[in-house]
Amino acid sequence: AKVPTTEELVQLRPHDERLHSFMVHRRLLPAAFIRRVLHVENHYRQNLQHQQGFQDMIRAALAGDIRIGPNGGMLNVDVSTFYFPINVRRDHLLEDTLEALQDAAPADLQKQLKVTFRGEEGQDSGGVSREFFRLLGEQLFALQSMLFNSAVAEEARVLWFDRASPRDPLDFWMLGVVLGLAVYNSLPGLDPRFP
């Protein structure tokens, strides 16, 4: 039997991320190096999303779908073309976040995150997103969230998912997506005590 080439494997299994990265044998690499490579790969993917947004905007401008102002500036450019915007209320953080994540397409999650708190001014240059993840982490990783087994948390001082949790499975999905967004955007703030 013929051994397939990498190109043939990518065509047969395009969803297999191991074939798209040079870090197939990541267990042989130091953790700090892996962290740096993931950071660079994520930044690269975000830049690709920005480029795609610019190309879409130029196509729309050429088609006359975007108005151009008197100074040459674009008047009606949608922020979600370039970023993944999340607009949340502080007192309804979990509900608003779940709603934004459910409405997001997978391509949106690959864009740079921009968080705004409703009724508050402030541009997100990273600080608002860190505050968002800190507040969200306090709610998600608290034992009162009923996502984690309290007996394990008290005994081993780590968080372990509770199989008998009364929470909706969608809440566990949201927890995973939030963790992924924090890692993908290189934003600290979440403090999970996983084993």
C-alpha cells in the first residue's frame, strides 16, 4: 500500500489540525516554546481575518454598498467585519455572553475580541477584555455556579466537572468557548484550578 503524502492527507482530512502545524510532536518541545508558537499562530489567524475583512470592505465599497464621507472616510463600516464584538451588561454577564457566543459563527471566534460593557465608555485595548474575563471567571469558576464538584474542590483544591450538575449542557459548552477565547486572544483573567 502506498503511504499518502502530507498534501493527500490534508485533502482527505482537512479538519485534522495536526496536519496544518509544524508542532505535530509538541510533547518533545518545551512548554514556553509551545505557548509562544500558539500565540504567534493565533495572531497570524487574527491578521488573516482582518485582511479578509478589508477585502470584503473594498468589494462592498466598489459595489457601492458602503457610503464614503466628505473626507474620504467610510461612514457605515460594521465593526464585526474586523473584530468579534461582545457587548454585555455587568449585572447579566453570563446571559449576555452566552447569547453572543451562540449567535457567533466559527469564523467570528477567530477574530480579535473587542468587549464593551453597556452604558460604559471605554475603548478595548485589552484592559476591558481582561476585566471581562476576570468577572466572567469569578462567576464561572465559583462553586456556586454548580458546574463543578464541590467535594473534589474542597478536598483536592482543584475544579472537577460535576456529572450530576443541574446546569444545562450549554453552560459547559460556554465554559469551553470562554476558555478558548481567553487562550486564543492571549488574555489573562481566568483563574481555573483544573488538575
